[in-house]
Amino acid sequence: MNNPWTEIKLDDYENHMQLQSVFQLQAMNSLMYDQIYHYPVSSVMILGIAGGNGLNHINTNKIKKVFGVDINKNYLDMCVERYSALGDIFQPINVDLTNPKLILPQTDLVIANLLLEYIGYDCFQRLIKGSMPKYVSCVIQINDDNGFISDSPYLKAFDRLSEVHHQMDTTALSNTMKGIGYDLSYTIEKHLPNGKKLVRLDYK
């Protein structure tokens, strides 16, 4: 069966994420600025890039290569269209991250925001071990009792995500990363209007 993310329209996803009651698109954009410039890097890979939220922060005088990885080709096409000014600096990669034979390009920094929930710890560990970036920055969502998707008019679009969703835990993630030689170097929390929170964890 195909991955649910190949069926979700970008408009539905982004309209849901930017609702004032959800506020994740805005929060993620703010978090991504610091993720990109927190460390001395010139190449970045963004896993699960969707419509390119955060690419507006790319300073081409500092960042020389950005790989955007997603399973949905329509999302990547929109990234190219929206951020055409990046030119050859931005390279879309249309792959299924759960493919056990996949090896990603080597970069200084890997960013994985709200992605681990849909690929799991073991898959993420394998991907990082294969590319061995200097730094890894993740954002995971810690849920309240109302489930992992906030209530919204777009809820129907996400019906199948429960098929691939994994509950996240900060300690389990750090133990997973430690297993391949990465230590937790930075963490910060951002609370959302609906009672959920985003937790950023960086490893090096």
C-alpha cells in the first residue's frame, strides 16, 4: 500500500498547520532559522521538507548546498517553484526514507522536523549512520491527550496517518542517537496554542 504522505495535498497540510489554533507552520519556521545557523555549516539536508517551510532563511553566501528530501514529488516541485532564487543550491530528492537500501548524500547538517513520527527510530538511525553528518537537529511533537493531529477543518486529509505514526519520546531518541555515536548537544521546547509542544533536540 502506498505511503499516506503521497496522497495528502500540500494545501490541506499547510492550511492545517498554519491555523492559529495549531500554529505549527509559524513555529517551525522560527525554529528552522536557528537550526540552520546554530552551527558553522555550509551544506544542509532537510528530511521531509514538504513545501519548503524554512527555505526562506537560506543565505546563499553562507549555505552552498541544500538537499530537500520528501516522498511526495508534488511537494518538491512546489519547493523548486517557490524558491527558484536558490537555483542549483537547492536539490530535491524524491525518495521513500523507509527504503532499507537508501543512502543519502553527506552534508554538514541534517534537519528532521516532525518526520521521525512517521519513519521511527530505527529507520532514522540507519539514515544518519549512512550519511554521518557533523550535526543532526530534530523537532518532535509531544502530544496532549487529544491525539497527535490537532482538530481542524482539514482533519479528514490526515485519516491514514495513523498507519505510519510512531509515538515519540525524547529519551528514546537520544538513546537511539547515542547508539551511533551522537550525543545530545542542545534542546529547547516551544509550546503551542492547543496544548501540544515542539521539542528540538540537536546531536553532534
